[in-house]
Amino acid sequence: MRAEPAERDLVGGIRELQGQREILSEARGAIREEVGGDARNVAKRARPPARLAIMSRRVVIGIVVIALFVAAGAAFALWADDDSTDTAVSTTTTTVATSSTTAPVTTTAPATTAPTTTAPPAAVDACGAEQAAITAAIDNGVSGARDRAQVEECRLAAVDPSWAAVRLVARPGATFTAATVVVRGGGGAWAVVGTDTSACGSTPQQVLVDLGILCLSGGGGGT
């Protein structure tokens, strides 16, 4: 669509050039009519008059101007076509930004293990309210029991509650030979009869059986 004005200008220039050529032809015909007579008149009139020379220059200038105008129009038309082509072919490049997400790092503290403390085994409190008095009697009647031994089990005889058997073991870190101590008493007053087999001769047989004490010689005659 942009090349149409240039084409119209080109057609107009060609028409103007044709008009100039017609004027030039008329001038030549006038020259031929004036030429005649002797050789001197012919020689004088052989030179074109000033008007003809001016017209000839105008024609030449017009031709040059028209040619330049046509060339400029053609160049403009080509430039317009190239510009429209570049616009149609242009490519839009979209740059996509890449976002990096760093996940938070969770540091887990090492588990702290509390030191293990070995507690002494809990005594079997089968002796009830007499437990403390029985323990005090053993601490006083058995060598090393107060500092190095602890009560592991205490039992009252079912057949006669005035008899009791206490199992002693070594305290943690101490040296003591485990033993079963037979005691007799009641009402908060107890006394050591013997340990293991040494108590067999002083303890009734039925009490020994009830307390789970094995004596090879049998029970004594304690009352």
C-alpha cells in the first residue's frame, strides 16, 4: 500500500516528460521554417535561439529531477516493505527467571543419656511393721551387715509370726557373702538366732519348712 504514491509520481513524471518532448518538436519545426535563403542565414540560424536553449535545459533538468524522484520513491517503497517484513518476522524472547528455594536445615541435637544408677533391689516387705526392728537387730547381730549388706527379702513364718527369715546380699560396690538370717521376737524387739545352717538347731522344724530353710539335721526344739 505504501508504494502507490511513488507509482503515481512516476506516471506523472513520464507525462510531463512527454509534454516537454512535444514542445521540443514544435521548436525544431519552427527552426526549419525559418531556415532558408543564403548560406549565411542558414549558418546564423543554425544556432538555436536562446528560448530554445532555455527550454532544452529545462527539459533536461526536469528529466533528471523526475528520475531522482522516481528513484527515491522506489527506494522508499523497498524500505517500507523491508520494515514491514522485519516487524512480522521479529521474535519476542521471554526470559524466565529461575528461583531457587533452599529448604531450612533442621539440626537434631544428640540424645543425652543420663548415667545409669544401679539402685539396690527393693526388699520384700513381708515383715510389715516389724521390718525396721528386724533390720536393726540384724545390723547389730551379723558382722559387717550394717555397712556392707542390705535386706533383699524378709518373711514372717505363717505358722508362728514370732519367727522371721531375712535374706541379706552385698551392697553395690561392697563385699559381703549372701546369707539367710533367722530372727525371733515381736513387738519391735527382735534377736538373731543364726545364719543359714547355724540356725537349724534352734528353730522348730515347721518354722524352717515354712520359711524355706533346708537343714540336713532337721529342726531344733525352739519354742
